[in-house]
Amino acid sequence: MAPLKRRVVLVPYPFQGHLTPMLQLAALLHRRGFSITVAHTRFNSPTTSNYPQFAFAALSDGLEGRDMSFYNALNVISEMNANCQASFREHLLHVLEEEGEELVCVIYDNIMKFVDVVADSLNLPTIVLRTTAAAFMHSHLALFDLAAHKRIPLPECELELPVPNLHPLRYNDLPLHPTREIPESVQEFLESYMNIRSSAAVIWNTVEALDEWPLQQLQRQWPVPFFTIGPLHKMAPPLPTSLIEEDTMCLSWLDKRAPGSVIYVSLGSMAIIDEDELCEMARGLARSEQPFLWVVRTSLLNGSDAIASLPGDFGDVVRGRGLVVEWAPQRKVLEHPAVGGFFTHCGWNSTLESLCEGVPMICRPCFADQLVNARYLTHVWGVGVELGSVVEKGVEEAVRMLMKSDCGREMRERAAGMKLEIERCMGRGGSSSESLDHLLEFVDSL
């Protein structure tokens, strides 16, 4: 009798920063012999033809025509969890009835809480994939503590104070601004997000050397096995994961630039800024006199075309020195020898991708985990330049400091050292490599 196929079902949250590491985890497990199904929403569904090695199941999410902006995220999450449950249950029942198959477990993003409800009703083990740093998850405990002691709203004058037992974070770096009351719906979401429910383990897209103390603290909260197998984009075989079409011509443009001379600018796939900030960034980049590659998504501005909103003389001023594209193949850009710095929103995927290539950063966090990541980059790892309220002079000075000053050179040296440390963690006997082996043993034991 032929051995049973061992299948793992993975359920991502359908936004770029969450979908990318889940697909990378799928590729990693597939390479280690597991059959893979990705159960996904119809909204932001992956291009299935890019992954012939996986099976896919589209879930009925009921999101067509909904406002999918960050500002409506809680409503979207609530609807998604209500609408996907029935079709997900139907899919799992179908897999369980397949001859020659053994459904080993379900790995899911914890925002998709319907997964645990369905899996638990079918006696299937689940594992949570955390797509952020442990430091970000740990920072939620400070918010809960403030709420429990009725210290919200916090006075503005206390925002710069350090959070007790949460070095290096200030109250200003927490995921939500504690100067405003936290709505009950948000409080409930955060508590749900921090709850791993009945899951058997937690997989982290992080590196133990970066996140050791927060991991230790969270292990006390969640007494289940932790597997730190990041950075997933390096641990897994390469595969396309972008939901937006990439402009690969920018790589040829980079080929013509001097080593370490280009500042790469991207605020990720979801950030929204206003037109004043866009113009201030443009003028700051122009005045820096530094070569730059700038990703300006059409949706970077709320309600208007960002590229069309750049200052009228911008193209003439930076001609031959700057390139603006709608989207770039970021990992390849950061690997390119011409890139010497990254002006970033500090999303966790972007942070890991930059650290893995030894590229220091200018930090312009927008929301959520980006605030925590930026604080670690600037005040723990020493590879980031802090950028407060973005004004023309601030951008110009930050770019010059990172790319031209002795301080910037020292940051590049520290970033190169962090790259080597991450590579050691991924290598034989390293923490990420060993954690992956332990994860595979754990999944085999379920």
C-alpha cells in the first residue's frame, strides 16, 4: 500500500505583509515533503498559476464591493471571519474524505479566527503563524496594562516616557496611541489577536538573535512550543509573492549606479500619506543630491493619483539621478550592490529583507508594528535613522546623514554585522535552522 500523502492546509490573512510569509512557509514545507493546500479569500487571492506545486481553495468571503482600506480593517476582518467559516469547513471535510491523504494540521494567521473554530470542531490540530516580530506582540501587553489601570487616555506629556519593562519602547511607540480612548471593538480585536486559542504551537517569522527577550516573555503567556524559523524569505526557496505587478526595469537602472550610492524609498503596500508629505518627500529627495529609486504607488494618496501629484518640476530637477516606479521587486532591489540605504515604513517583511542584505534604514513608520520595529532599528540595533514628522529638510538631512556621513558609515558596518549574524542563525546549527527541524518533528508527531 502506498504511503498516505501528508497534507497541511495554510490560511493567510489576505494582505501583502501577511500573505507573503505564509506562501514562503508553504514553499518551505513543500520542499520538506508535505502536500500543501492554501485556503484563501477571493479578495487579494494569490495568482495560483505561480504555484503549480500547491493546491488552492477559494473561500467565500463576501467582501466584493467593500471598503478594503486600512481604516475599515476591523469591519473587514469581522465580515471575513463570519463569511469564510462555512466554505472553509466544507473544504476541510472534502480533504478529510480524500483517499490516500492525511490532513496533518492547519496553519493559519491568527486574524483568521474562524479557522480555529472549524478545526477544533473537526478535531484537527492548528498552528498559528505570527508574521510580525515578537517585540510587536509583546508591546500589546503594555496597552492592556494601561487599560486595566484606567490610565487611558494618557497625557501627551507622558508619550516620550519609557514603558516600564519594555525597553526600548516609549508610550509613543505602542501599536495604538494611548492618548485616546480605545474603542471597545478595537480592544476586543486586540485581545483576540493576542489569544492563540486552542492552537498547538506558534511559528514565528523572526530570528532568535533579534527577538530573544520578547520571545521569552511571550513564552510565559503562551505555554506552547515556539518555532522561530525566520527570515522566511531566505529560509524558503524563492517564489513570486507580490500582489502588485513589479517593474523589473528598475534593476537595469540600478546596474548603471555606483556601489552603495542609491537610496531606495518605499512605504509598503498599504500606507497612505497626504499630498503635502508626498511633496515634502519629493523636495527632500531632490535637495539631497543623492541617487534614488522611489516606489510611488498610485494608491499612496487617499483618493488621488500619487505620481500625478508630484511637484510639476520634480522630473526635471532629478532627471538622470532619480527613478520613480509604481512598484519594485523589493528583495532584488535590496540585494543590488548599488543600494546603500532604504527609506522605509518599517513593516516587518521590509525590515527583515533590509537586515538580511546589510542595508541600513531611514525609518518613517505609519501604523501598527512599524512603530515598534522603527524603535528597535534606531535604538537597539543601531541601523536606522529616526525620522519624525516628515518635512523637506528632515528628509534631505536624513538621506545625507545615512548615505554620506561617518554616522551612516558606522550604521552600514553594524548592518553588515547583523547580516552575518542572521546568516549564522540560518546556517547549520543556527537557531532558525534547528527550529525548523524541531517544527518538522513536531508536525510529524501531531
